[in-house]
Amino acid sequence: MRTRIRRGLTVVLAVSALSLTAACGGSADESGKGSGDKAAPSATPATPLTAAQMKAGALQLKDLPAGWKVSAAEDDKTVYKADKPECAPVATLLADEVAGATTGADVDYERGNSESLLSQQVMTFPGTGAADYVTSLGTALGSCKGFTAEMEGVKMNIALEKLTAPQGAEKAEAFRLKMNIASLGVDLESNMLVASQGTGLTRFAHVPADASGHKDFDGFAKLAVTTFVKGATS
């Protein structure tokens, strides 16, 4: 997705002079069911979000701390496949598009020379598709601890770490992807949030410059959920 796992890899691999181009297990109770116990009012499930609602549900530059700027990101049509069936829902987070969804907002931000990245999509599904997507991801996070995926012939070993998702959305999952490309000696970590509200879904990624930047994810994830829910219910 334009969470820029792929774009994040570009940043890392560029340092190695390579040309590749480059996401709530954690519910508060660690049940993998997200934060549905304290959900905000939902949109009518049968009514798709409008383009205006999806735009309003995405973070704007003015919402971010000083030092961030808008970043352009190329489309990525790559389809990623996990080598373990139970991990398939997680692998879909590496792709730009989600089957069955209509994307209405797609934003990317960077700090410095792409050392840190933020990316968010807001989309809408027919029926219960948004909630189903988060539920399937939560199920996967309960059984999938890691998998191998392939990008342009390069294999990535991906480990998962559950995080606590912020409250506010009907369903939410947060986790960390720890990616290793052994053949290139490259490691990359990305914090991911996926949340649904009515027929709307947001996917949000935070790629810090280094491990010390992980501490910022909770604040960004809370801001992303608050903005998304406000837009989806407006």
C-alpha cells in the first residue's frame, strides 16, 4: 500500500547504492479483537463513505508536528504473497490496493530526507467489508508470528509484534513489522494501524528513522484514529 513499506525500502536500499523501489493485535486486553469495546458512533454500515468524508478522515500536514512535509510516492502494483496461509491478511498490507475497496484519500509525509515516513489511506467498502477486513487481520495476528514475502525477486523475512491500538474506532489493530532482507543485509521496521468505522477503513503506517523513533507511534496512531473517525462520521 502507499504506507510505503516499499518506499521505506527505497530509502534503506538507496544507502546501499541499490535501485530497488520501495504495515491492535494489540487491543488493550491483548485479545486480538481491537478496540471495539469503546467504539465511537458508527456510520450506517450500508452507506459507503463519500469522497468528502474520506478526505476529511486523512491526516493533513497542519495536523503534524513541525518538520514534516508532503511527500510524493509512486504507485505500486506489486502483489505480495506470504509463504504461510495464516499470514495472508498481513501480506495484503504491503500492497497499494485492497480488493473490494474504493480508496478516497491517500497521503504521504516525510521528515528530513525521507528518514521518517508517515502514510495513510482512507477507503470505503460495501456492506460490512471494512469491519471484516480488520477482523480477518486480527485473526491473522493471533496465529501469524512471521512469514516470508517476495518483492522484485528479493525475499523479505517479516516478523510481527503486536501493539496496543488506540481507542475510538469500532475496530482497530496495531502492530510492528520487522523486515529483514538477509541477502542485502538490510533491516527495516514499520508500525502499522488498521481501523474501521462503519463502511470506512483506514490504513496508517509509521516508518521511524531508527528504533528510538518507535516511541512516537502511539501519538501518531491516536491522531490518525481520531481524525479518521471524525471524518467517517461527519
